[in-house]
Amino acid sequence: MGRLPLADLTVTLSDLPEHELEPIRDALVNGITVETSGSTARPKRVRLSGSALIASARATSGAIGEGGWVLALPLSYIAGIMVAVRSLVAETPLVDARREPFDAREFARLAASLPDGTWFTALVPAQLIRLVDFAEGDADARDALRSFSRILVGGQAIPSGLIDRATAMGIRVTKTYGSAETAGGVVYDGRPIGDTRVRIAEDGRVIIATSSLADEYHGDRELTATSFRVDDGTRWWHTTDVGELTDGELAIVGRMDDIIITGGIKVSLGDIDRVLESAGVDAVASWFADEKWGQVPALVSTSDLDRDVVRDLIELKLSKAARPYRFVTVPELPRLSSGKIDRRGLQELVADVES
């Protein structure tokens, strides 16, 4: 692998101010510390080397090609950082499309104004949902989104049917899997990219080896030692995700930390979420502490639910132990700035509510 001429890195088209670009350039030489989103636990500070960032960018270009990038994600998260890194490493245009809140009409308008050429962007599912909803009723927006060679989507679970809706309009979407610990996505549409290797450990968790792996959890030697382990000379990161490998294709089926124990029986909150989603129920699973049962399932929704119907549905599809016994209705679900559901926020909502 040839040495990247870091001193000569420039952006040929960029709306990003220099004070935001310079730290990214510096990271390619000196590395960077980024915070995880902390949706289910306290945020962790992940230390990534410059070589890990470059390896990630090159793995992406090897998988989907090179071109200009449209930045629609915050530079405080690894997904946003990697959009800028890919542009810098490939020396291709970088266009700033960050808006708060995200506006589908404005994003589509910007996409339509891009110069001819190969363009990519990266989004979280909440952004893609808004774009697909808007594009289904707007021909110009559909044309603009079809102009992207690829739209990467990751960072959280993708609602079933969303990619099918996008594909039906000719929008090219790739589902990515990765994290701050892997310098962004290392699995595209279920297949590892670059030199990434994926295994499933005995307890069902996904473990990953790749050139873009983080060095450490900054300031936490114990967590670093338990999460990053060497096996036969290869360093593996032990994730908290539960997955399955079928003919080399990875599917994420849950998280180690969304498993609760209720009355001695394991219940996956992720399984409850999937049952709700497949039935068209707009709610998210959480739990509350109970002296007798330990942890008990709960649901948080933005509208009143028929409790008996929902409980019976979950029992039918999963088990009696998975039946929710506390329901909370809120104007909107708590989310992090990345768009992910704030799982700790959900627990706070259900903690003091009567069943």
C-alpha cells in the first residue's frame, strides 16, 4: 500500500469551513478520539489511528468506487467523520448538506444541483425515511436521489421495507454495519469489505477483525482488555451485537444488552421491537425493575395502544414472558442527535410510571 501524500490533501469542492476540515486532516496523521453514541450505555471514548481511518476509507472505495461525497451527518459522530475522510483520502469533492433539523426537500434540492459525476452520501435510517416519504410524491426528488451512485445507510436498525421502497424508485441503497470501534461501516449488505473478517462467538455475539479497528477505549484499560482480544495472532473486537452468518453473509438479530431476565426467562427487547414493526405497531420496547420478576417488558409509543391486543400478539409470536406490563404514551420517542432511539431515555420514561 503506497504512502498517502497527506501534506497535499485538498478538497476541490467544499462548503465545509477550514476549522472543521483541518482536524480531519490532522486525524489522518495523528489519529482521533471519538465518542460512541451511548444509546444503551454510557458513551465510550474510542481511539482510532490515522492508518485505521485510511484503511476504512480505502475499504469503502474498494467496495463501491470513488467519487464526491455529500455530508449530511454531524462531524461529532464517526459516520460523519468518515464521509469527510473518504473525500480527503480519495481527493474528491465534499459538499456540506448538514441541516438541523434534516429537511428532505432541501436535501433533494441540493442533490439535484450537484455537478455531473459520481456522488455518494451516508445517512441514518431516520433521514432515509423522510427522503423516501418525500420522493414517493415528488418526481424531481426521485430523480435527484437516483443520481447518487450509492447511498450508505447504517447506524441503527433499518425498518423492514424501507430499502425495498427506495429500490422500487431506482434509488441505490447499501445497508452498512460498523461502529466507532471499526472506523465506520465494515460490512456492506451483509458482506465484509476490505480485509474485514467476521465471526460469531459461542455466546452468539459478533466479533470483528479489520485494519480499521480502534486502538483502545481511551482511559479505560479494563474495557479495552475485555473488548479487544488477540486470538492466534489476530486482534478481534468483541461487539455487543448478536448475529448470524449464513454462507458468509452477516445478519444482526439483536444485542447482548437488550436481553432482559424476567422471572428467570431471557427476553429480547429487539425481538419485541421486530414483532411490533411487522404488525405495524408504532412502539418501542423497554423494561422496568420489579422486585418479584426482576426485569419486566414495557412499551413506549406515540399513541394509545390496545393493550390486550398487543400483549396477546407478543405472547403468540414470542412467549408469555415477553408480554409488556407497562405502557407509556409520549408525544415523540426520545432520540439521540444521531437519530438513534435513546434507550436509556426510554428506561427513564417507564421507571416511575404505574402499570
